[in-house]
Amino acid sequence: MATFLALMLLTLFFSSPTQAEIFTSIGQMTDLIFTERELVKSLKEYIEAEELKLEAVKSWANKLDLLTHASTSDPEGFLAHPVNAYKLMKRLNTEWSELESLVLQDPSDGFISNMSVHRQFFPDEEDEKGAAKALMRLQDTYKLDSESFSKGKLPGQRQHAGVRYNALLTVDDCFDMGKLAYNENDYYHSVLWMQQALRQMDSGEDAKTIKADVLDYLSYSVYQMGDLPRAIELTRRLVAIDPSHQRAGGNLHYFERLLSKELRDMGRSQQELTDERPIQLDTYKRPKDYLPEREVYEALCRGEGVKLTLKRRSRLFCRYQDGNRNPRLLLKPMKEEDEWDSPHIVRFLEALSDQEIEKIKELAKPKLARATVRDPKTGVLTVAHYRVSKSAWLEAEDDPVIARVNQRIEDITGLTVDTAELLQVANYGVGGQYEPHYDFSRKDEPDAFKSLGTGNRVATFLNYMSDVEAGGATVFPDFGAAIWPRKGTAVFWYNLFKSGEGDYRTRHAACPVLVGSKWVSNKWIHERGQEFRRPCGLTDVD
């Protein structure tokens, strides 16, 4: 009965309509840990039942082995005793049938039933792909080689309750990563992961994957990266292992012809092109993509290129903020620190208490769904690959805590939140990020917030609801700022000048979370209702 109730509760919990794209939220992924624990418990119960069944069968076999050894040595003498004759009749008529029933019993029913209940809530292929791509994204952003990932050596790892959680990637794991990249025509990452699989295989690690398959994918990926000499070397290794390989011989002749032609055209010898160094993270240049500030953005995520000079630092101050003598802040003013001078970005300390944070997370978790962005042309909310997180929207009516947080934001900023969007809570998943974007709508997307009827997003108030062990900074590529999450604090900036023109310097990003779980909540404050709270300026950039 207890097991049935547990299964029913789990079924009800996981049947939430938001249960999709699990990898985008660490908060929801934690539920899978307990699901897996339930399955392990069920598996152990099945093993125990199988062992009991096997012990019973073994006991029968041992007993009958001794009996048949005696009976077959002198069948007539054995059966001369009437009791032996009776028991033979009984065994073959009744007891062997009972043994047959025992053997036919299937103790796996409970385990299979449990699996069936949970399977519909398992991560799917898209989740596995998303998590793999997240590892590659972390690899790129934080310049981590495949070996670091394979050995679980990530910067910023801390012990949890005295335990440091390390995770290793096997040859088969690395091969699967490389194969996924290969199938996406991402030969850059395919090379890195196939090379790591080969390195671990060459060191003697056991694997289900065969070396010929690794060399096959690796040699062709290296060729696609334009490295013919290395492609030839790897293909020769493949031919040596498997002379009858379907493609290797043809590929080798093709690569050799191409290289000979290139050498003739350049007037060079093959020895000049030979590179004996192993493939590393910087051996090949990562292809450019759609994001023009990719390198600047990723450097800031690593804490590199931050333009906080001594001169700028001298212009940053801390103060007590009483919201222009707001009654709710007079006795306990807010602690305010300057994070940046222009555009002005401030951090408020003790903006949320631990109890408030836990309540907000509790309210948000059942509502978490894949985070969306507003389509600049239609104004419709849609999923985007460059935003990997799950979010929920909370109203003041949901709980007094939400109403209190909204009022606090109004008191601190001096801006009305009556026309603001609902409080958005976000939890970032594996490699969770939000690539560089603007919070406000630009002139080429005038309908972005038309349906709201509250004007443009004048300001952003961002609460950090967790510390992050590594990664997860909020960065501003235009002026080189990086703001790191600190639990209970909040940062605030204006997206628009007083004139209503957008401040294009505020293009910002949420860096991928390398280690840890990142929870934030934000309030996007709109123009309507601010006419007397933040009067219009006389020039475009006031």
C-alpha cells in the first residue's frame, strides 16, 4: 500500500504540464534524483526476489541431485522400497509441477510496473542533446579542454556537506558527445571529444566503443577542419586496425590526392606540414557564429577584460538608500553599492531574506516552464535557443511575500510597479544562460510590448536568489562590466534615458552556469505611470 501511494504521489507530481525540456532547470532536475533513487530501490527488491527464487531452485536441485545419484546407481533396489516408489510418483506428478511454477514466476513485475510509471517522465533525446550541447557551451565559454570535463576537474567546485562531487566521463561518454556534435555538423567539437575518447582508449580504458569507430569519426572531422596531414595519419591508423573498413581505404586515397595537389600548388613537402603535437583546445579555431560580440562576452564570463579601472573604481560609492525618505525605509534603509558609474548600475544588499527566497522558489517551482523571449516583430512570447532556463510568473495575489517584494521594489526605486510586468522567477539548468540581449524594445520592433499597453521597459530590477559556485555572471559587453551573483542582493539599472530613448549600452547577458544552480527573479518596470516619478529629459541622452 505504501509503495502504491508513493507511486501515485510521484505520478501526480510529475504530471505537471511544465514537465518538458528538463535540462533547462536544475531545480526540476533535482526531482529526477529522487525518481532514480525510487527505481534503484525497486531494482534491489527485484534482485532480492530473484535471489530468493534462485536459492529455492538451487535447494531443490541439490536435494534431487543426491537423490538421483543414489536411485540411478541401483534403480530396482531403490524402488524395492515402497516409500521410494510412492515418493517418485508424488515428485513427478506434483512436486516437479510446483517447481515448474516457481521457475515460471516473474519477480520483475513490480520493477517493470515501477519503470512504466516513471518512464513517461524521463528526459528524452532532446534533453540528452541539450545537456551535451551545454557541456560544449561551457567548454567554449570557460576555455576548458575535454580532459578537464572527462576527469571532472571544473574550476570553482566546492565541497557540499563535506563531500566533493566528482563525475567522470568514460570513453563511451566522450564518443557519444563527439558523435552528437558530428551529427550536427559541428566538426570542431566532434574533434575535441573524439580525440578525448581516443586518448582514454589508448591509455587502456575499457569501453564498449571500438577504436575503429572513434578513428573513423575523428579522421573525417579533422579533414572537415582542414587538417589533411592529420586526417591521413588517423585514417592510416584506422586501416591498420581494420583493413576491410568500408570507407577507410577510399578516404585515405582521397585525402592523399588532395594533400599532394595542395603541396604541389604551394611548392612544399609533406614533412613541412606534419604536426606531431596532440590535438588541444586551441589546435583549431572555433567557427564564427551569429553573435558578433561572442569573444568579448565569453571573456567577461571568465572574468577577463573587465574594464573596472582604478579611475572608474574611485567613482563608485556605497550609501544608505531611504527611497527619498520613504516611511518604510526610514527605520531600516537599504544598503546600496555602486557597481558601475555610466550607465549607473547599483546593487542593493539584503534585498531578499532567506525565508522570502525559499517562499518564492516554492511558489515558482510548480509553474516553471521553458523561458521565452518576446518576438520583436510580433510581440509573441517564444522559446529561443540562446536562452536556456525555466521561468515562472508570480502575481501579488499568489502570496503576501510577492506583494511585499513588489512594494519593496517600488520603495527602493521610486518607480511605480502598477504597470510593471509580473515578478519573473528563473532557474538555470545545465550550462544555463541568456546570451547578449536588450531588455527594452528598439525602434525596429515597435510592437514588442504593444499588447501590454504600458510602454517600453524603462528599468530592470534583478534579484539574485542563490550563490553560484562558478560562472553565472551578468555581463555587459558594450562597456566591459561583470556582476557576480550574491544571494539576497539585487541589481538595478535603467534601460531607457529620461528622454525615452533606449540606452544601447545596457545590452547584457547571463553567463552559462558552470558549477551550481542559479535562481533569480526580476521585475521589468515600464514607462507608464513614471511621468512624475522620472520626468522626461531635455536631450536624447539625459
